[in-house]
Amino acid sequence: NAGVTQTPKFRVLKTGQSMTLLCAQDMNHEYMYWYRQDPGMGLRLIHYSVGEGTTAKGEVPDGYNVSRLKKQNFLLGLESAAPSQTSVYFCASSSPGLADTQYFGPGTRLTVL
Amino acid sequence: GENVEQHPSTLSVQEGDSAVIKCTYSDSASNYFPWYKQELGKRPQLIIDIRSNVGEKKDQRIAVTLNKTAKHFSLHITETQPEDSAVYFCAASRQGGNEKLTFGTGTRLTIIP
């Protein structure tokens, strides 16, 4: 099992450019999440999904969109990147119920110039 | 929504001594409290968790205690070793719903040899 994977690992964008981050999990988890991590601010939830075809807003959703067309994939899109979106992005997945630990991907470091 | 506060933000201890990190939460309905360890440049990884129906849980050198009345929980690391140096995050969630985790802002623990 690869667990949770993310592509790309690093990316540099110019202001106004768009990009999509891909998260994939092979653990058959129902729930998937996108977080951003900034120095001194911990992990903040951007969007999440409780199942294929569903998405919901988290704590800091502005400027991002997501899609969950397949159970194993969760895409995070930036339509018009801004320097404030420079961050490390982590995807995570979990399964509802008692054994519901969130497993994290390796992260994507995004720099917006 | 839930708010999690974590203290201290940095902590230095001599190798072999104990380290304690404390978190408070605001939502009395929260019932799941995981702790994650994040080494430099790596993904957060679960090290221990506790549910609201128990007051303490131990796993070798690490333990977590929960005080539901006061709405706070703590991570205890005994006999610290250099490999314990990392950033530690506490989190809280209300299980049985969408399992969203709210994270604290992290504690950078440094073990002094």
C-alpha cells in the first residue's frame, strides 16, 4: 500500500496562474481532507469530502476549489494564485468510525511569486 | 466551531528529562483527541490518541491525559531522547459526524543532548 500520495511535491507559480494538486489514497477511505500549513499557525482545513461526489468548506476555503469524482482521488484547485497562498499543502484521509485516524500525504510545497 | 489552544509553542528539555505539552478545547461535544508528531520536512504522523470515555492512555514513553470537565488534555513524554525532537500538534474532533479535526498551533520540542 502506498497510503496517501500527493503530486506534485514542489511547485512555483506566478500570481494569477492556476494549478491543480492531486491527492490519491489506496486505503478505501471515505473521508478526505485538504489542509494548509503555515509557520506558527498549525494545520488549517481548506475543504473536505465525506464521500465520492461530495465536498464541503473548511476553515479557510476562499481561493480554492475541490472535486472528488473518484473515491480514491481528491483534487485541490487554485484558479488564480496569490502570494498569500504560498504554503505547504497536506492531504489526509480517514474512515468513519472508531478507527478513524487521519493519515497524511507527504505534502506539496507551493510558492506563489 | 471548535477552538484548540496549545502551549508552550517551544520547549527545550535535557535528554532523559520529561516533556509536557498542554492543550485546551472549547467544544464540549468533542470526543476524540489525537496527537501528531511532525519531523522537519515530513508529514504529520499520529503518535497517540484518546477518546472521551477514558482519562489516560499510555504507549511506552508517551502518555496522554484528558480532563473533560476542564476541557484540557496533555501529552507527556518521559525519558526523552534526541529523536523526540520535532513539532507536536494536538487536535480535537467530534466523532460520528464528518470527523473534522481542529489542530493546535504546534509545539517545537528540542531535546538537548
